[in-house]
Amino acid sequence: MKLRGWPRSIRFQLLCGLVVLEALSLMLFAAVLIRQQRHETFDRARQRLEHQATSLAVQTQEALQGGRPEVIGISVRMMAEAPSVETAKVTDPQGRVLFGSAGPSVTLTGNEPLSPAHLQQIGKISGNSPFFFSLSRDDWEGVRPVFFQNKLYGYAWVTTDKFWDQQQQFAMLRYTAITRPLAILHRGTRALMQSPEGEAHFPLPMPVHNEIGELIEAFNRMVASIEEQRAGLSDTLSLLDSMLANAPIGLAFFDRRCRFVRVNRIFAETTGIPLSRHLGRTLPEVLSTPVAHQLEKTILDVFEDDCPVRDLEVTGPGDDNTRPWTWITSAYPIHTTPSQVRWVGLIVMDASDRKRSEEALRKTEKLAATGRLAASIAHEINNPLEAITNLLYLLSNHAELEEPACSYVKMAEHEVRRIAEITQQTLRFYRQSTLPARANLAELLDSVLSLHQGRLRNLGIAVEKKYDSNTDLYCFAGELRQVFANLIGNAIDAMPAGGRLVLRARRSQDWTDPSRRGVRFQVADTGSGMTAAVRKHIFEPFFTTKEVTGTGLGLWVSSEIVVKHRGSMRVRSHSDELGGKSGTIFELFFPDEPEIITAPEPDSQVISTSA
């Protein structure tokens, strides 16, 4: 059977079905709500009637004890005047009314019997407790026995006003219409407090369109505004996090106990400690003690004075694998309130490379000054040597000299020639030819050995020459002479008690690039050798282990000459401090290719050391 007016399309049928379902749901909800409110009204009426019957019974007992029974009538009338009471009365044990009233204007006559239904309730009363009963749906009554001198005097009865109860029930329904939106608002407030970032509970439903509904709508707008501000704050924090993580300088933040609150990646890389291991730690747990104490003092001063500290230079010693480092640091206060410093930020810039560059520049200037001084001294010595040589020549040709004097003159000429050779050698080291040429390596090595012949003989050092007299090389001969003079001189210094000095030269190939051909040299000694710590620094300018007698320039200059020739150098050494045989071997390779003797590549690595 088809209903008249029922839509034919499925879409509208579904919509109508939803409307009917919603209406049934509302009706069911209303029925449940009314039932719940009626149950609550019944419970309240029961509690009220039991209390009122008890109050009337107590007043009756006090009136009897005071010998004033007329007061009972007054109490009954006052109880009946209450808006929730329809009638109040006091009866004897048989149910006859002694005092009764149905409001301020109706007084019940005495000796009126109760109805049979009320008489039946008397048998249900036990002890001295109040009793509640209902003769019909809306007629509710409360009764309590009255005792006087331990004897039952009668009963106090109170009947509720059913119209007043109905009004209270309607008022509760209206109150529910108010409390339900308030309950929704309360739940929303608690949800916002428990989970400020949660969005599942919002926006709140608005069941009414009154002042409370407007309050809920304002609350929803407030939550939306908070969410918008939170999103903007989140974007700002993301931007600051990105700036902190990718800033090209080290950044760290500390609390008042000088503990790390946050650091960025650059700072962690500067300290060499993983980023996560900084948080919550103090400075002495991360940095060396002198540096940590210096930074701690600076941070505490900023907390105390509320003033930034700028351009503080901090230097650390470095460990066994790193060079000493230098930081340029600045500390500044961070306020959460205008009068309180919450954290201190530390900005760190690694100035180690700059300091090393400045140090290298100073050493280069020292080298230049040393070279100029050496050339000047050699030049000044060369002039009087010339005069002495001429005088000795004239003296040797003087006819009147006896034989012993002639031999002394010859010895003097020999020593003067040695001095002249040394000065010429010094000048050759400083005034190098601007063009390379092919040089005989045997003659070059022999000339260097002749400079040290006296020391070799006096120290008892045996020299082993293992090179071909016909071996030659395209190079700067003076610079190679300087390299071998430095290596041979160091080898002699390492053998104060004598030993063996081995010089080798042969045609070979580069150990780093077998396709390159050239000449390989070896300068080996059986001296005291070098420790690993010394080997790491031997090619640094002005580093020396000879204390007063050393300048620290020989090996540094030698390494620069090797780089200039595009050659390679290897060092192997074993110290006598470690026990066993000791000694040092310097192995060099110079390519015999005229076209590559040009400016070296800036990143070429030609020096290697090993035990």
C-alpha cells in the first residue's frame, strides 16, 4: 500500500526517512528525559515528605512535653502553609484526626477518621522511622509515629501538593534545557585544557539559539583563533629551527647551571661530539677544563650583569689527532620577562684556519728575513775573504819565507777556500737560478758530502754511496743541493756516537703513479730515530727538536722544494725509545720531465710519514 504524499524518488525517500528517524529520536529522547526527571522528582518528594513528617512529629512531641497541646495545631497549620504541602494532620493511634489543616484557611475538624487506605498504611509503619507511600500516581504522603512518655501518642501525616510537584518537574525540564548547553561548553573547556592541540572535539555543537548558544559560538571562535595563532607560532618555530640548524656559525644555549639547553649542528661539529650528547650536560663534560671554566665564567657574568660579551677569543690545545684550535665567541642574554634572564646564548666562530694562516704568514716573513740575513752575511764575508786570499797568494810567493812558514800559508789557503765554498753555497741557496737545468746527481751529492766531511770524520760515521756517476736529472740543482744538505745534516745530528749514513740514487718510477719516470733517492741513517708525535710535525716551519742549535726550517724548506718539483717524499723512522734497532729513512722521488717543472698544484699531497 502506497502512502499518499510519499515521494517517489529514492533520494527524497531517504531524506524523508532521515527526517522521520530524527523525529522519532527526538521523541524517544524527550520520553527518556521526562521519565528521568519524573524519577528524580519522585525521589526528592520522598525525601522532602519524610523530613516534613519527621519535623511535624518532633514539634508535636515537644509541645506535649511542654504541656502545651495547643501548639500542635499551630505547627500543623504552619506545615500546611508550605507551598509543597497539601494537607498536614496529627491522628491518634486509631487514625482519628486530632489536629489537621489543608492550608491557611481550611482546618480539619477533630475526631475525623482516616480513609481505609490510610488505615492500611498504619500497619506498615515500624519503629520510630518515617514512612513514605503513594495511594495514586501523583498522591504522595509521608507519616511518622509520635511518642510521648514512651507511649504511642499518634501519627504525624503530610500530603504533598501534586500541582507543586508538577511545576517543579516542568522547571527541571526547563533547567535541563539550560544545563545541557552548559554541559557541552564545560566538556569543551575541559577538552581544551587537557589537549590544547586536539581538534576532534571542536567546533562544539550549538543545541540552542539563545544567550548560551551565542556563548558556545563565541567559544568556538576563540578556539579557532587559538588554533590559527598556534599554526602561526608553529610556522615561526619551524623557521627558527631551520635557521638554527643551518646557520654557518655554532650556536648553543645554556640555563643558569651552565647546562646545554640546545645546540645546532655546526656547534656539535666544532666540538666533535654528537649533537644529542650535549643536551643536559655541563661545559666541563663536553670541553677541556680550561676552556670550559673560561666559558662558564663568561656565561655566569652575562646572567649576573644582563650584558652581552663580544669577541672573546678562546684557544684549545687539541688532541693527538688535531691541531690547536681557536674560537671567537660572543654571549648574550635571552629574556622571557623584561626583568629576568632565562637563558644565555653562545655564538661560536671557528677562527682556527685564520689563526693558522696568520701564523704561517708570520713564519713566511721570518723565513724571508732569515734568507735575506743569510745572503747579506755571506756577501759581507765574501769580500774580506777575497782580500785574505790575495794576501795569502802574495805571501806564498814571497822568496824570504822558510819551509815551515810556507806550509802554514798553504794550510791557511786551504781553509780560506773552504770558507769561500761555504759562503758560495749559502749564496746559491738564496740566489737560485730562475731556470732549471740538467745536473749530474753524483757531483751534486759529493759536493754536499764535502761540506760535512769534517763532522763525518770526527763523529766516526761511515758513508755508503750507492749511486751511478752518470745519473743526471732535470731540476733546480741549487734547491736539490739544499734538500740533501738538510737531510744529511739531520742524519749526522742523529748519530752523535757514530753510525752509518747510506745515500742511494737510481732510475725508477713514482710509487704514487707508476706511469711517471724519474730518479728515486734514499737518505738513511742508524741514528736515534723519531717518535710518532715528532713525525707529525717535522714539516712544520720552526718546529725543531734541537732546541738552541735548530731553526726548524730545514725540512719545511725541503718539503716546499719537493712540491715545487712535483715530487714525492716518504719518511720511515723507528725511535730508540721503543727498543730494538733505530734509524730514519727519507725516500724522495723527482720526475725527470722538463715540462712539469712549473708551479705545483695547490692540493697536491706529496709527503707521507710512517713508523
